[in-house]
Amino acid sequence: MRDLRIVFMGTPDFAVETLKTIIEHNYNVAGVITAPDKPAGRGRKLRASAVKEYALSQNLTILQPTNLKDESFIEELRSLNANLNIVVAFRMLPKVVWDMPEYGTFNLHASLLPDYRGAAPINWAVINGEQKTGITTFFIDEKIDTGHIILQNEVSIAPTDTAGVLHDTLMTEGAQLVIETIKAIENDNITLQPQPKDASFKTAYKLNRENTKIDWNADLETTYNLIRGLSPYPAAWTLLYNKGEEQSIKIYDANCEKENHTHETGKIIVEDSIIKVAVKEGYIIVNKLQLPGKKAMDAKSLLNGYVFYRDAKMG
């Protein structure tokens, strides 16, 4: 059995669960690499990453390089004498880093590769109305998410799951898959599966202003999937036209209701403290939204102090 010395690389909450599980299984974590502290909140005070906060609680050695090719960082990394790197929700590594340890560098990715390579695999699986996705561990190579697959687990997606719900499921399942992968490497018992190179696969494009905007002319299911696929972060957005004013608002939570109607697409109907938006084949029922400069609030709370006039619509 191999004696492993692990360097863990990650930044957000998604990565904390894996690091925590590695520690709980008594593996030797020689060091943790995470993002530099960043200004956050109104006071713009420096805030540590979720991974750094956990690593501090465990008295782990922490490195926070701004440049992964910097010679002083490379020397610090070498001095940790790790023989395995594990990457979860970090950034692209230069070859000098991923090629350093004897047993390689593997990554946990939140999809069934080769589908949904890229920055936002959880969001796009929901946005595209998938009924299943999963997690994959693979050895890192020169390109993004293309290395040889070590292990995969399939996870089902319920029709009402948001990206947030799926994130938490994959976070937990992913941590267990990493442990299985470590054990396989520890016992020198891995079978690698090359990823196909000659077929087309679904892509997890980076989320931006354009692809997070709601198109109210799309069908009911497509519109609903976009909203739940961007909930709770970064949230789908739309323009609200009300009493001659135009505002950009975010919709955090919604349901859908299939029903024939004659309303214009995007028209807002308020009934019994419920906000409905007309789309093809039915309505999007808006449960939680955020007006500019305001906190996100549920529909009933919003309607206590805000009036949608007869001409109100989204577009």
C-alpha cells in the first residue's frame, strides 16, 4: 500500500466537504492551496475562502498564490513533498504544478464527463432539463476537463431540483467519490478510461449577462428550467416594465403551471398574493424576486409595499 502525502487545492464551499471528508478518513494532508483573500461586503474587508477557513480550523499548512507559476510558490509546493494532488473547484493548473507529484493530480468534476466540461456544469445540467448528471474523478492533463477518467457516479435530477439542491447533492456524493479514488490510488488499483475525442458533447459554458436573461417567448419548461438552473446563484434576471418604468430584476425561485390562456407573453397577473407571468402553455409563478437596491423577498412580502399596475409585464 502506498503512503500518500496529499496537497489539496480548492476554494468554495463545494470543496470544503471533500477536504473535510479526507481529514475525517485520516489521510495525511501536507498542505492546502486556495485563493487569496478577497474584499467582500460593504466594508470591502478581506474575506478568506471557505476552504481556508476550514483549513485554519484543522491547523493545516495553507498557501495562497496569486500566480501559480511563480517560482517562490513552486518552491514552497515542492517543499511539502506531496505525492498526490487533489483538486476540487479550483482554477486551471500549469503543468509544473499538476505534473509534480509522483502519483499525479486528479480533479473532481460535477458532471458525467465528457458531458458538461467547463465552468458551470451543475447549472447547465438543470437549465437543459437533464434527468441525470453525476460526478467524475479524472487525472488532469494539458486541456480543461479532458484527462483520463478514474471513477464516475450517476446522480438523478428531480423535475423541481434547483441548481442549489443539485450542488449540495453532488458536493456530498463527490466527497465520497474522492475517497474511493484515493483508496484506489493508495492500493495501486486504478483502471483509467480515456475520454472520447471525436464526438460532440454538451458544454458547461461560463455564465454571463446574456445567457442568464429570461426569454419570456420561450416555452414554459425552458423558462422554468432556466430559473431553477440559476437558483440560488447567480439568479435569472429580466426587465420589468411597470407604470412606464424599466427595471432589471432577479428571480430566485419559481414554479410553473401549465394552462391555456390568452394573455400576452410576459404579462404579469397578481391574484391572491401570487405573482404569475404569462408564457406559452401556461404561467411562471414567481415565489422570490429582487428589485434593484432591495433585498430579495417572497412574493407576498413584496406585494405588501409594491404595486404591479395593469400594464405591468416582463421582457
